[in-house]
Amino acid sequence: MDGTPARPGPSRVVVGVDGSPPARTAVTWAAAEAALRGSTLFLVHGADTDTQAPFLSRAEIVRSRQEGRELLDRTAEAITARHPELTVVTELTDGRAADGLRGAAALTGTIVVGHRGLGGFPSLLLGSVGLQVAAGATTPVVVVRGTAEPVEAGVVLAAVRDEADVGCARAGAREALLRKVPLRLLHIRSAGLSARSRAALPHGDDEIARDHVRVLSSLSERVREEFPGLTVHADGQKGRSVPGALVDASHHADLLVVGGRRSPGYLGPTLGRTTLSLLQHAHCPVELIPRQGPGHGSTS
């Protein structure tokens, strides 16, 4: 690793730099986020010369590192000009970008990536680095979608499904306080429940509806108690497609905060269908809050 050494910190923002337009948009967003938090911004470029070493000459490795260093320096200079109060640290790693981002984030940092990197086909929607980082996350990850200078919607949206998503709601509340905007807790109840599942409940749809109302009320009350100065709106909806409803709602949000879930039946770090759909199709940046424990969150 090259550049200023990383020191553990509680609020660092770490962003990947590769020179692509989506990465530049992510850097712009990450710098603004770090400025809001009053935290250090880490710019990370993974040259990936370690894995390619058997196929590269010494001159090619040196050139790759030099180009990476120059890219980091140019990016840092541009960020400092825009945010002179911001502390900017640059890191060049010989390993893979995803590993470099995780290492720089340490245990508590927030990782920011663009929705697509260099060499990614548009049809892939989410670049391989972003997918690796999001699927294996143990700290918050933001995939920046939308434009570098988005029209501010004036609200942070947090998608909640059950009371285990209280961490997601809290993260959304903190982001809303930073931006001085309201928090909207959105709970989507799927309309696709099978007739057999409904029949298994004594009171059918009424019982399901009451349970969803209870979850949303419980979460909103906890957030209001913990963040008394924050305006919190709680909204429950019924829809045939949970991912589709959340993607539609992201049209009207500055940031969408979601809890990470693992796809059932798969080993290793994976993403649930709803989470993956949002990372690929949302109309605003998406912050993924890992959920730890059996069947949820991510693995290290």
C-alpha cells in the first residue's frame, strides 16, 4: 500500500477512485458526505498488480502504479479545491479494489462506490467491485446512483420490513439529521401472499395488516424517542412488488437506506433480491446497512 497510512477512525468515509464517470460521481458524493459529518475522506485506488503480476512486465507494473498515484493526486486536488476544510487521505494498493476499500474502512468506516466501474458493460448495472463490496460488507456501503448534482428532494428514505431493521432506521435518522431534512420510514407489505398462507392465519388479511401496522408503529416510536429533534414520517403501503415500490419511492428521496439481507440457500456473501434490485435500479444513492446474525446481513 502506498500513500498516507490509514489510521482507525470512527467516522471515516472511504471512496473508490478509478477514473470512470460513475466513480467521479461517487467521489463528489462522498466528499459532500464527509464534509457533512466532519470526517476524513479516504480516496482508494486498487491497481490490482498483485494478481496480474505473472502477466505484466516490471515496467507495466511501475506504469500502472504511477498512473494510479497521479489519478489519486488529481482527485485529491479537485476535492480540496471544493472542500478546503476537508482532510483528504489517498491510498494506492497493489491488491484488488474491493479489498483496499474494506481495509481502509476498517471496522467503522462507510464505503462509497459508483454504480458501475471501468470496463463494466451497461447491462451489468452494478460493477463487479461495487457488487463485491456490497455483498461482503460488514460496515455501511453506499452505491451512488443518479447524477453528481442531484435535485434535492428534502427527505431521507429508510426501507423497513420488521423490527430487526431498527439499525437501518437509526442510520436513516442520522443521515436525515446531517441534511436537516425529515426521515420517511417506508414499510411495503407484499400483496403476493399465497391463499394457503392467508388461510393459515385465523383472521386472514386483517391479522396480516395489523401486524404490519404494529411493526411500523414500533419502529417509528423508537426513532422518535432516540432522535427527538427529527421529523419522522411513517408510511405503510401494499404492493405487488416490494423492490418496484421502493424503486418508485427513490424518485423522491436524497438517500435510500436499506438493511442488508442474505439470499437464503446460498453460502458466502450474497445479496437478497430486494437489496440487489435497489442497488441496480434506484434513482438516488442507496446506503446498505449490514444485518448480522443467521440469515441476515453480510459475512466478513
